[in-house]
Amino acid sequence: MTRLIVAAGGGGDAVAAAMLHAALYGDERQAVILTYAWDRLLVDPLPGPRGADSFTGLEPVTHSAWSVPAEAQPIPPAGSTLPRLAAELPHTLALLDPHHGAEGITRQLEELVDHLAPTSIDLLDVGGDILARGDEPTLKSPLADALTLAACCQVNAPIRLLIAGPGLDGEVSPDDLRPMLGTLIHTFTSKDVEAVGTVLEWHPSEATAMLAATARGVRGICEVRDAGLPVPLTDEGATVHEVDLDDAVSRNSLARAIMTTATLDEAEAYSREIYGFSEIDYERNKAAWLTEQTPTKLDSADVLSRLDQFEAEAQARGVTHTTFRRITEALNLSGSQREELRQLLISSRPEQYAAPLWRIPTDVSSLS
């Protein structure tokens, strides 16, 4: 009995897929999680997603699909969290490669369905930007989700679209998503988070970190990303809803436009045409900017002093929590320094660690 879960946007969606499997399917056989190797610049200095030719040690599953075992390695300078995820999760990770467009992903899915004969197929998106119309002012990364949506709706098999943590990616507001949400499938609890607790100690996904935090009862306003976007942490954040797949396609104009694309470049061109931007262009521009920066040395006293200032300003903005990614970028540290920063903060101020988030003190005068 094999379950197939497609992580719509890759990254944290793959971690959430493991949470979902534990919550819904318990101790059944491990799932196959089909996911992008698209870890953004905090982990991977190269813009865009990685394909099969960016790794060594992949194992063929079908003609077009490869699994990522723990022994696999990204070829430098590329980076990827997938091998470590494969080592720590009890599931098979399969590489979702978008370089042949939606047609290529459709082909991968069809081959996997034929090969695995899965008991169920879930398409999982944390946050809900897979339902974006394209005119949302906070929309930043629609392409990955649009590609998986475009592919899934063309596969001749029943696929259930699930939205976990509506609004937690900060791209589409919960108010906009709510009319689209169907049956409540599950509300995550702290027990569900145990399945991925150790992964969340190091994985950089902000949306899935907030999903886990809301499941553990954390409430407030979490500031995320380099832009400091405020995301509400509410009871709704721990929920999983089913959404009609056809309704999602009808809403997502980019997904409809890219169904017959045969390359990632072609799909990216449609994003520029329809939405006026490409998230990979943003990554290209940011990567070029980062190469010109000199990262700040991680000096403990200096970092904690600058953290005090950041926290005071965040509290003035009404922020109650933030992510380690946000702190890393706000303090002008590099992605490679994120884990060292995390260890410094937790060891210095353990009372502020609301795993896997960082709590902003309510009393600025208490800052040390």
C-alpha cells in the first residue's frame, strides 16, 4: 500500500507531506513524496530549481523519475536539503524536475502512477499560493505551484488537492482563500509535529515552520522573508482543507497557460507575460547582489546587540515571532551562517525559542 504525495512547491511542502502522512495514514507503509529541489538562495546559491543532472547518486525509479537517497549529493556549487531529508524521513523522496515544463512533470507523474499503483495521490500546498489569481500584491513565487497544478490536472488518476495552513506562506491572504476551501480534512496537533520535529530544527522553510508552530499552539504575528512580511498565526493555520482541483485550475491563470510547456524557460516566460514577473528572475537578481556583498562576521556580542535592535523594531511593528531565516537576512548574515546563528541565539536566550520559531520579547527593556 503506497501513498503518493506531491509537494506542490517543494522545500517545506515535502516536510509538511511527512506530517500529513503521519496524521492521516499513521503507520502504513512509507509514502513516496515527489518534490522539487528548489531551496532558494538561503541553501542553494544557484537561482531556480535543480534537475537530475545537478546531483550524483540518484536512483532511477522510472524512465523520467529519480529518487533522492541519503547518499545523493548536489554537484557544487549547487545546494539541496533533499539528501538530508531523505536521511531523516521514513519516506522515499522522488525528484520533481520542471526543466521539461508541465509536460515533463505530467510524464513523471504518469510513470510513477503506473509504476507504484498508489492507494491515493495527494497534491499538498502549504499556504495556498497554488490558488493565486495573479493579482495579489504579496504574491512572490507562483511558478512552482502552477507547474505542479498544471501537471496534476492532466494525469488520468484521481488527485486530491490539499491546502495546509491557509495564508501561512504570506502570498495569498486567508480571507481570499477561505471561499475556495472545501472539507476540513485535518487539524494538525503537536503530536503530528513529532513526525518531523528533528527536521524542523534545521530545515529553512518558513511556511512549514509556522504550520508546525500553530499546531503546537503558537499564536501571534510572525515576520518572515527578507522583506519582513507579517503573517498571522491563528487557529486556522493548523488546518488542512480539500480544494476542488478543477476550481483551482479555473482560478490559476498561469497553470492554465503553461499546461503544454516543454521547458522551464517557456513556463517562466508565461509568468512574466501574465503576472509581470518571474520568481527565478528575482532569484537571479538577488544572487547577483549577494555575490557583491561582504557577509558580516558572526561575532557573538555584535550579533546579540544587533538582534536587540531588530527585536525592538519588530515589537514596535506588532510582531510576536519571527523565523531564523528572517533574522539571518535582517542581520546581513549569509545562508551558510544560519545554523551557527540559530545555535547562538538558542544557547544565549533559550526562553525565546518557540520551536521552530523565535519569540520577540514583549518587554523591550528585558532585552539583554
